[in-house]
Amino acid sequence: MTKLNQIIAVANGKKANCTAQITKIYHALQRPDAFGGFERRYQPSDEEGETLPSERKLIQETVSGSLSDAQDALVELMDIIATQEFANCDAKADIVVDGKVLAEKVPVSYMLFLEKQLDNIKALISKLPTLASDVKWHKSDSDENIYVAETVTTNRTKKVPKAFVKAPATDKHPAQVEMFTEDVIVGNWNKTDMSSAIPATRRDEMLKRVDQLREATKMAREEANSLVVQNVKVGKNFTDFVFGTL
């Protein structure tokens, strides 16, 4: 009794072996001399003539043998891939998270697609801007997608020139005055920061859920791949049609 996951485990190896064998046969076919041979015998003109040894070159490869080897490799590959793909049509399982069925009888091919999409979604979520943790935020009254921070008041100052009398005037000398500037509060700035980012806790919750769904999808795929397969034999029909019966 063979299960689909066992077929999947060996399919790539079979592909590699078949490719290597077909490549080897293909290169052998590029050596025409390997498929030819000869026998040469010397016959002197008369009985007293010089006798020379016969010459012979053996045939190293045969077209029928090459085709037979190619057929063996191709039939094995075609049959195992057919078994895998035919079984994939029946290999299905439910995707369940925390006891809730999110999708029923999902094919393996779709689960593989879904896992890739979940990886992309996780990468997207991880880049979402989050609200600064050192600021107290609340939702805007006018837009629920906007967060508003507490208003911060800062002073606006202006440099005002002032005079400092170092020495008062006398009947003999003018007053000694030194000019300087002083920062004087002339108003206030009331700043309210706003942001369309989300709380870090919300982002982390989404990351947790995408990991849960990915794990559930992998488990469902393993369950689907435990399907007992029926061996499919189609490779010889195809190669016999192309090569003829060898």
C-alpha cells in the first residue's frame, strides 16, 4: 500500500535519474561510429600470395537498445508522475484552525498556492507602521482609522531688546548702558499628533493568526498526502505509440 506522500518523496529523484539517463542516451546518439562496425578479410590473388589478418570493429551501441533504455527510463518517470498527479486530484483535506473549518475538501495544489500567499501576507503585515509606544493614543472622533495623541502645549518666545544701566549718568559722564535681548513668551503652540498607523498589538495578532493558518494548511496538506494511491500505468502506452513496439 503506497501513500501519496511516499510518491512525492521519490518523484524528484526519479525525475533526476530519468533526465540523466536520457541525456546520456542523447549524447551517445551523437557518436555515429558507435552504431557502426565492420569485418574485413583479405583474400590474396593466388595461393602463394601474402596472407593478412582479418580486421573487425564491433558495434558498440544499437538504436533499438538506445530506444529500449530510453523507454524504460521514460515509462518509470511517466508512471510515477501520473500516479502522483492523478492522486492529487483526489487528495483533499479540510483546513481547520482552533476547531473552526475555514475551507472544506481543499486540493493539495491549492494548499501549496495558499502557503505561498500566506508567506507573502506575513511579509506584508510585518512592514505595517505601528503607533509609537511612548505616546498615549485614542481614536479620532471624526475618523475611526485615525489615532490622535494628547495635545501638547509649547511656548512661543520672542527676543525683546532691553537695556542694562551699568553706571548712571553724571554731570561729567553719560550713563553706561549695555544692550541685551531677553526671551519673552508671546504665545503658545498647541500641537496634536495624528497617525493612521495601527497599534503594535494588532499587528502582532495578525502575525499570530497568519502563522496559525499556515500551520493548519501544512497539517491539512500532510493529511491529504496520506491518501492511498492507485498506481497508474500509462508510460508504455505513450512510448509504444511513439517508438513502436520494441
